Amino acid sequence: MRTFMITMAIFIAHTLIAFADTSEFEGLYYPPGDTTGSWTCSADNLGEYGGALGIKNDIIHGTEWSCQLSSPKQAEEGTQFFGECSAEGTEYRDIITLRKINNGLNVKTPDGELEWRSCVKDAAETSSSSSWVSGYAMGVSETKVSNDKDEAVIFSCGVGTSEPLVSIYFETNNSINGPVALIVDGKAYNFEAAYNAIEMDTECAECMKNYVAFMRTLFNGSTMTVVPNRSVPLTFTTVGASNAFSGEICEDSGYSFKEADVDCTFFVEKRVMHKGKCRMSEDDDIINFFTQSDIEFFIPIHLNDNRVTATGYWNGPTGGNHAHSNLGEMKLVGNCWQNSQNSICYRN
């Protein structure tokens, strides 16, 4: 009888430890620091790069890692869980703290803190309906939407040229010249096109005000129709647009572009990764550093509202195409964005 009672106590204790109610945090997410990746937000690719991050059935899925969560308890930073984890075939244990934030989730582990943004649309809807993709090179982003007629609209913007670039280019069998209306859910915005392109005059305040208003409507709409003056209208879904543009310089930023060549020093985990020339560009809420060396590092600093604290990212020790590695919360001290382990300092 005593043996039976001990066995039952162990079983009950194990059951209580294994149970964790993660319903408050369940959902699909993506990393805001990745300015080049096109995340599908598809549940079929949970935990895969370019698919989705998320929490499902008490399991948290990061990029190529996952943890079974148990033993929740409230902590000052949020809800703390015990994690039985695995990554690339290695098993380990971690303490993981989750906290809901505006438009997403804060994930804290012993390695640091991550910010995940909520996927706007249902995963199945996004993966099947969305045809938005994005890329980033030499200071210019391109975000493209296609339809089933092999027509496309490409949004380009950045500081990769001597002047700020903001343009919309149309891929269609018919030439688009003259007045063109971009209509989102019945709301029309009028532009002027030449040779299948709308080139925005960034010095024209009214022009940019019209463009920014259009972009805001685009992010919240469902259908975009391009109505040229003398051509057949083109129709596209807007599902996935907000995710495709997220983190890009194209996103509603006021377009107060600044750029300069500077000397910079970049530390990761107190190790010098670069010391020398950098190209620094700035808009309203992101400061980007591009190192000019054999390995090209990209360091976007996402500013908080106070503009003296931020979250930093970089494209990894080999200079990858995606700035998905988190440098953590950083603070501006003089000409340095820094924390206890990482920093990017610059001078003109």
C-alpha cells in the first residue's frame, strides 16, 4: 500500500510539473529584426527559418529550436516556464520567460531577450493567399506582389543611391504612362507614372504625404487595384503586405532620410567584429550601419519612442543576408549604441 501511494504521488507530481497552460501566448509570430526574410507565417513551417515562430500545445518553437514548457509561475518579467529543449540534435534545459507586448511577444532565455511580432493573418490564409516577397541589398529594399496573371507591382525605397529612392514599378504586358490610381478597398490615391514606374519626389511634402497615406491604407486593406489611364486594371491581394514591409525602410517612417560615411567600431560579446569605415543611414525609427570591409555586416538599430533606447540586430559572424541575430536592448551613450556585451560606436 505504501509503495502504491509513493508511486501515485510521483505520478501526480510529474503530471503537475508537465502541465502548462500557454493558451495566453499561443499563436504564430515572426522576428521584426529580419529586414530581408519573407516569413510566410505558415503553421506548416513552424520553427523553420522563413516559416513561422510560435507556441502550440505547450511547445515554443524558435528558429531551429523548440522547448516543451512546464511549471509556469509568475515573475516580475512575465510568466516563467521550465523548458525541456532541443536544438540541432542537442537536448538541454532552460528557463524561459514569456510576456505579451504590443503586437507580439517578449521571449526571455538565459541567452538574452527576443521580440516576436504577431502574424496578422491566420496562417492558412496567409500561406495560400499571400504573394508578397521582399529583399534588401545595398541600402535599397524591394517588396513585390504578384497575381495569377503574372502581373506584379514592386515597391523600392532606401538610400542606396546618392538621393533617397522611393518608387513603384509595374510589371505588365501593357505600358503604363500618365495618371494612375492605386485603389485599396475603394479608396483611391492618384499618382503619375512614366515608363511603367512611379518615381516619388522625396522633396515634395504633399507627394510623400499622399504616398504614406496610401501605404497605411495598403497595410490594413484586403485588395489593391491599379487603374492606369489607358490600360486594363491590375488587381492584387494585400494579404501579407504588412508582414512583407515590416522592418523595411519603406514602412511608414516619414521618410526623413539621412546617410553618411563614418568610422565605426562594432563589438559582439565584447569581441571586435569590425573597426573602420561604415555607411550609416537613418530614418524616423531605424538607424542602419553597413560595414565597408571584406565581411559586410549589417546592423539595424530599431529605436524606441524615446530614441535613446533601442533593440539591435545583425547579420551574423559570416555576414549573412538576414539581420536576424539579436544584439539585445541597447542604450545610446555618446555616439555608442551599447549594452554589457555588444556595441556599435561611430564618429564622423
